[in-house]
Amino acid sequence: MKITSVKAIEILDSRGKPTVRTFITLDDGSLHQASVPSGASTGKHEALELRDNDQKHHLGQGVLNAVANVNELIAQKIVGQDVLDPEKIDEIMIELDGTENKSKLGANAILSVSLAVTRAASHASEKPLWKFINEYYFNGRKPSFPRLMVNVVNGGKHAGWNFDIQEFMIIPKNVEPVKSTSVAAEIFQQLGKNLKKSNLSTLVGDEGGYSPSLSSNEEVFELIEKSALELGYTRNTNYTFGVDCAATEFYENGKYILKKTNETKTSQQMTEFYSQIGQKYNIQSFEDPFAEDDWEAFVNFTKMAEKFHFQVVGDDLLVTNPQRIKKAIENKAANAVLVKLNQIGSVKETVEAIKLALHAGWKFVISHRSGETEDPFIADLAYGSGADFIKTGSMSRSERLAKYNRLIEIESGF
């Protein structure tokens, strides 16, 4: 089945900022679309998200140039292509761009087409999206539901720096979506009730987690655990903790500056801090505990983390980039990778990153971005690839819940 037309438009993401949505029409008349998310705390090694920088249009955040690149450049190359070979189409776009970081066409332009083509291919093959992804990209690797990494409290750049840690997450033990979402939603709602009782804010951050003004990072864990216990859920039996430190955001001139406590710490002191809270609260997963180029700190922490069975997840460190993932594997700088489609800019390269992690025996986490859309593509990707975890925000805001609801649909046979 061939592509007959490609059309991109500028839409708005969950923060009200422009992003790209692309529509693919096939020669059977069917129409397929996909939308691209956008990050707030972005790593400098990510593929380029092309913005217009025209202050008269969306305060410089417009993506009309990326839209034009889809409609005027990419469309010319891929109309007439067989949609059942999306890897070939990705290769055409990557070659057309010709840069290391997709700065010519924009990763947002390329990815919008890549996602829409993959969705169109699943239609052409008469298979659910997760099944097409599983069979085409992963040679029938057993699909499986991921554990949820649910952001219940926001900090850092996502919530006005009320905490230094950007995300406090609960990770339900159960992987069946109906049950895991129930555990997470109940704890989230109980936490909200307890915040109200204490006259604390229940406003939410970019990813749907609460952003109360508490006295310390540690108090967050205490309050979440208290809320869970009131429902009969116990840490390590029903859920574990995870954190996204997003340490690049508070790293300056070789030091880590903790705004909450007005402290300045070295990499070694941060390692000691993480070790302390990790053991105290049995934190299973530490994402980006150090800045994106603090390789030595990552190596030392990963070595220490093995003793306590901590998972060390590279996000800004790795940016879903196969070359950086290879380096991290060689240097043992992490033991898990966060996978964000828009960090690398195509489904093909995202799959390459996942396969590198699998070959190294690493865990992998399929992830959303803080600026999201209603597109649930990553839910199908997580199940189809047999991901260990999915990270898609809190139990509030429809752009987050769309992904959880899609997992429930898959579990229910849709």
C-alpha cells in the first residue's frame, strides 16, 4: 500500500506551545496521524527541535518551518513509497536531512512523519499498532506490559523548584494495566486528600504530579508512603519508589547546587546523598542523578548502585542516541536507558537504541515528555517492544491518561 499524500499542521501541546501533527493518506483512502511531544528539561545532545524564533508568532515558539519541511521537502521524497517499509522511509528522511542532530529539517518534522507512517503501516498490515511494531521491529520478541513509573509529585523545572528532585514516582509491582493503574490512581488521590487536610496546594505540575511546598525532598517520600498505607498498600509489596533527579538542571561550574536546602555538593557528595535516601526509602530507580556530561560520576554511582540493586537510568546522559548508549555500555555508566522518541527523531533510530539496551542486558523505560499531546503511540511501543517500564506522567491530565488508557485497551483486546 502506497502513500498518496503527506500533510503537516501546527497544533498545541499540553503546555499550549506549538508542535507538529502529520497526516498520512494511503491509496485505499485511509488517513493516519501522529503528533510530536516536546521537553522542558532537555539535554544538549538531543536532536534539534526546530522552532521558528519569530517573536510575532507564539512568542518565537512556532513550528511553521518544521511544518513546511514536511509539506514541501519530505512529502516530495516519500509520496509513492510503500508504507509497509517504514524503516526505508525513515532512512530517506535521515538522508534528506543529512545532519548529526537533524538540524536541517528538525527532529520534530521527521518524527511526526515517522510516527504517522508507522501507524499507517499497522493499518496496511491489518494489525494493531503494538503488533505491527512487535513483528516488524522486534522479530516477534514476546510483547509484555511494562511496570508503570507514575509521577505523583513534581519538583525542579517542572514545578517552580519547590524540590530539587524533578519527579517523585511510585512504581506499582503489578504489571496488569487495570490493576497497576488502580493502585497508582488510588495512592495519587489519597495523597491529594492528605495535602488538602494539611492546607497544602494540590495544584499540579507539567506532568500532572502535585507540587506542594514541603520542607524537604525526604518529606515527600514520607507523605506518599503514609497515603499508601492508609489504603493498605505497602512499599516493596505493592509498589516501589523511583526518582528523576534531572541533575543537569541544577549543575553549575562542576558543582550541584541544591536550591531547596541552599547547599552546594560535589559529585561524590551527591552519590552519598542518593545512597542515603536510596537505602532509607528503597528507591528502585534513579534517573539522571548527575549532569549530562558527568560521566565519571555516573560510572562511580552505577558501580555503587549494584550493591544496593538500584537502577541507574540515563536520560540527558544518553538522549536515546545509539552512539552515547554504546559509550555508556562500554564504560558501565548506567544500567538502564530512558527512551524518548523525540530525542533522536525517528522510530528506526529509537528501535536501534532499544536493541542496544537489550543486547547489553540493560532495562529500558519508554517515556513521554513534559509537553505532551493526546497521541498514545508510546503505549503501543512499550507493549510491542516488551519494555520493562513506561513513564508517562501522573494520574491526572488527559494527555498523560491517554497512554495509561491505551494500555488498558490493549489488555482488553483492542
